[in-house]
Amino acid sequence: MRRILLALSFLCATSLALAAATRAPPPELEAARKALAAAVKAQDRKAVVALSRFPLAFSGYEMPDEIAEADFLADKDLFNGLFFEGDDQIVACLGTTPLEYQEETPDFPDSPWVIGCDGNLYYFGLVGDAWRFTSYMNVNE
């Protein structure tokens, strides 16, 4: 009986620790990322801008470290470079892949939430009182 109680105590403590370590994204963040996925699917750069913070931090091959809003709107290649021309897999990933919270040493300190899409990392942070797409990193290059 004592072993059973010890085992149950251990399981409860482990479950509580895991629950505390797994942070659920706020509902507003979930809504923002789904709206971004819809904007990407529609290839609507103005809608993407409205859901983003500019300048957008960028880490990837042959791209600037930051993308200005005016450049993003004027140059479709920037949209295509970030979102692979609105590819169905990227859209599905942005809309459904679980957001992960970077507890310690986030890649972009003001953007602790990330969606990983086959080596393409899309970061989100709170800007004022709204969640925004803030940064991008390609870890394949």
C-alpha cells in the first residue's frame, strides 16, 4: 500500500510539473495566427501587414536582417520568400501546428511564441495589446 501511495504521489507531482511547464497560448494569439494563415493563403500582403509588426526581424539566406513594411508591400518576392508563395503546407502549418513557448533564451526576446514549419520558424509577440507576427528564421540554411 505504501508503494502505491508513493507511486501515486510521484505521478501527481510529475503531472503537475508537466502541466506547469506546458504553457497554453492565449486565445487571442490562436486567433491571430489563424488570421495570418488565411491572409497568407489569400496572398493578401496588406492583411499580413495588419497582423505583423514592422520592421519584421528576419534571419535567413540572402535576405535582409529586417524587412520594412513599405518594402514588404512593394516587393512580392519578400512575401514569397517568407511564405513560399502561399504554399498549402505553410498555410496549414501556420493555422494548425501547435505554438511553442520559449521559456528560456528565446531566439527573439520580444517574441516568445513560435510555430515551426519544416525548418521555417514564425515568431509571435505581444505588440501593445495585440498579438503579431514579428520575426522569421530559416534554420535549414
